[in-house]
Amino acid sequence: MIINDNSSEIIGSLKYHHEFYSSNLKNERDILVWLPPSYQTGSKRYPVIYMHDGQNLFDPRTSYSGIAWEVDKTVSKLIFEKTMEEIIVVGINNSKDRLEEYNLYTEKGIKYSSFLISELKTFIDENYRTKTDASNTCTIGSSMGGLFSYQLVMNYPNVFGKAACLSNSFWINRERIFAEPKEKILDSLKIYLDCGTGEKELIFDNMKAALILRNNGMVCGKNLLYHFEKDALHSESYWANRFYLPLKFLFGK
């Protein structure tokens, strides 16, 4: 079922696909699709960002912390300023199994990735005017969502060619995660990594991940950007404040 959100608080067109069922996961969740300004008046196709923890992206009333990323406002501002290209944003609400689903090293994580690729992406590509290739398909998340975005782009580079990974929970399995980069696939990828200096338990792992990518052939400013936000903590308000950085790097004009 599709419901259009006509709330004056949302900038642009936001469509809700309620109770989207996954045969891989045997569960359902709400899917949010934000469409760019020109979508309704033209026939062009658009790159797509798949964002985890979808309930935290647009509406503070659905965010677990009461603070939203305000994705619609940030993207709209950058598009209006002509500093990034128009995109479609797909927000995927999490479930009670978030910690397992957002980790490709678990059974539920493998099933969640299958859901994203074979079910959700297929549905989005069939029902919206998307650019379907990997170079125009991005995954973004924070914390466990950042970890999972990193895992997706490393393991499915033919599907996800871009990723923004914020405040990543690499502590889940450091050795395996740091062994992920393979020089043969990195040239086709574009990756943004970051962390707040107030997230003291995460700084070292995120810095190490960035250095490993650089040492395996990625070039800073070209297909790799890592950023450390002064005094930033592990919360939606800080991610919202710097969300423009990965957008400009990954989709900037």
C-alpha cells in the first residue's frame, strides 16, 4: 500500500509503502521513498540512496531519539544550491532484529542483504524511474547501519558502488572487517567514512578502516573521503548536522 505524505513539515514528495513484506526475512517493515523536485514533471531517471534506520530520517515523531536527520531538508537545500544532483532516497525502517540484520556476518544479516538486493531494490527499480547500475546506487547508515553499509559495498560492489558510513560499529568483528578490502574491487567504489571525536571508543577503528582503504589503492578526495567531526557524539543530531558532507562527496556537481 502506498500513502503519500502531504505534511507541510516534509519538503518534497514522500511516499510510504506500509508493511512491505520480505520472503527472505519472513517479516515486514515500512519503506519510505523520497522523490526529488523534478520527479513529477519529467521523465528522467535518478540515482538511488538506500538508507538504514529509515524511521529516523524524516520525522522526529518516528525517530527513537525524537530527532530526525531531516534528510528531505538537507537534500533539497543542496539540490536548490545546485551543489548535488537530484536523487531518490529510500528509507528502510529497522526491526527488533536490527543488531543481527545490520551485520553481514550473521544469518539474519545475510538474509537482510538478500532482501535489499533481490526484493527491495527490484521493487524500487520496477516502480520508480531509477538509474539501476552500481555507480548510481548508494547505501548510507550510521553506527550499525554504517557497518552494514561498509559490508554491503565491500561484498556487493556490482550492486552498491557508493557508500557513506558514519560513526561505524567496526568493533563487531574488527579482524574480519579490516580484511574485507580487496584491491581488485576498490577502483570502482566511492566511499565516505566518518566519526566524531567525542566517540572515543570508535575513533581508532574508523581511522584504521580509512587507512586500510587508502593503503589498498583508494585515493583521498577522489574515491575516498574520511572525516572526523570535532566534539561530535553518537546521535542523530550530529549525523544530521554533517549529512551534507557525504551527499556532496558522493553526488556533488
